[in-house]
Amino acid sequence: MGQMYFPGEGQNDNEEYEIAWGRVFFAIVLAALVGYGIYWLVTSCSSSTEDEVAVEEVVLEEPEEEIAEEEIIEEVEETIPSFNFEAYRYYRSSEDAEIELKADFPTCESIVADSVRQYIHEVFGGQYRCSYEDAQDILNYYGDKEFRDYEKEHQEAVENIESNDDDEDDEETYMVSAYKSWTYFKVDCIENRFVTYKVESYFWTGGIHELGGENGVTFNRMNGKRVNYSYFTNLESRSFKRIIKEGLKRYFQNNDWAASDDEELKECLLNVENVNDIPLPSAEPYFTPKGVCFKYCSYEIASYAAGFPSFVLPYDEARQYMTQEALDLLTKNTR
């Protein structure tokens, strides 16, 4: 029997075929559109993200620079405390004694100000036990005490002279004038990282001339420490011994003493056998605006007439003999 065909069977097959291909074509177009859409979104997001990241990086960099600058300013302000001072004076005199004290007292509150106040107390005797804040009261305390001591000593000296039986001519009895003492503690220079004071102290209790001395002391403004020989190194080296010798030659020549060569320099000195091995000053060196000052006391290496032999070593020459702690004091902070 042949295959049977029902009415409309071939027509349905063609319609179904066309519908299937239409669906396939639609799916292909839709997939292409979706794919393109995804590609567009991905590329757009990537470009937008890079732009946003770049903007964020720029925005983040500016605050970091500002913060860093603020931190530097704060650090400078913290490590370099302000230093202000006010001058005070004490003076009192009588027929027996004359006393004068002058001091530049710090008016600020900082570690270096405390160190300066403490040093002033040491210079004046270190016996004051009340508040360190009242500068005039401090000078009055030390001045009155010294005045009473000098007045008493002078009165006793006069009594001894008047009662001296060995003096055959009363009219020639030597009557000493009032005993005198004066001490000055004055600011010499205030630099970025250090402050230097000059100290002058003299007294006269009879005799040919007054006695005393003058020197300087430098304070580290960051920690209040006083500059001393520990801030230096190799000061016993031959090169530095030569610096001492040449510095003293200049000092004596500037004061009209003949000291152009080693033999003449030796004639200016006392108890120095070898001008190539002159000892360091007993007083600590101190900083000045121009360099490091090394100063000898009266009678230390020369006669009273020679004054206080000294020399200033410029900082560019002194650096090779300075420790890092000393070099830090020469640093200039800038904002």
C-alpha cells in the first residue's frame, strides 16, 4: 500500500520550516545586539573608572602635601621654642660696699628658659629657694646678701687697719675705699637653635686692681643643654693645636702685643713651654654669630695685663671638629 497523505499535511511542514528559520534569525540578531551592548557598557565603565581613579589620585595627593607641610611647621614650632627675656637690675651702695647685678631673665615658659634660670641661680650663688618666676625678687635676694657680706668685710678691714700698732704715722694709715662687686648676665645672641649669654663678674676688695672674669655660655634651644667640650672632637689633634696657636697670635697682635712668630708668642704667655701644645681653655667654648669662641681666664696662660686671651673659629672651619649634636645647632629651619 502506498504512503497516505492527509489533506493540508505538506503545507504545514513548509510553514513550520519558515517559522523555525525566523526564530533562528531573530536569535542571532538579538545576540548581536546584546553582545554589542555588553561591549559598549564594559568599555564605557572602564574608561569612566580610569577617569574617576585619576581624579581620586589627584584629589588625594593635594591633602597629603598640605598635611606634610603642616606637620613640618608643627615640628619646627615644637622643637624650636620661643625665647623672650626682660632686663632686671639691682644696685645698692654705701661707704662700705657697692653692689650691682644685671640679668636678662627669660619671660617665656620652655625647657631652655628653665635651663637659663637655673644657670643664673648658679652664677649668683644657688641659695635662693623661692619661686624662680619673680626675677626682681631673685636679684634682690642675692644682691642684699652680697651687700651685707661685703659691708661686713669692709668694716672689719677698716677696723684692722685702724688698730694696727705697727703703723708709726697715723696720718699715713691706709683707708681702703668701699668694696665693690658687679655681675652682668646678658643675652649676647639668639639664633635659630641656640641662645648665648655673656657673663661678666668682677670684684674689688682692696689691692692694685679688681679681679674677676668674663665668658659666655650657649644653651641648646631644643633641650636646654649647655654647650660644652663634649660637643667637639679631635681638639687635642695637631691641626687644632695649630689653630689655637694662630688664634692667640691674632689676639695679642690685635691688642698691640708683638706676636708675629712663635718666639714672640711665647714671650706673651705664662707657663707655656711649647707654643705648639698650648692647652685648651678651662672655660667651655660658646657659640657666637660668627663662630665658636674659645676664651681663657685671667692669669690662665698670660698676665693680668693680657686680659682674656681668646679667638673665634669661624663655623666653616669649626665644622670638622664638631659633633652632630653641635652641627644640629647650626641648622636653619625654614617654612
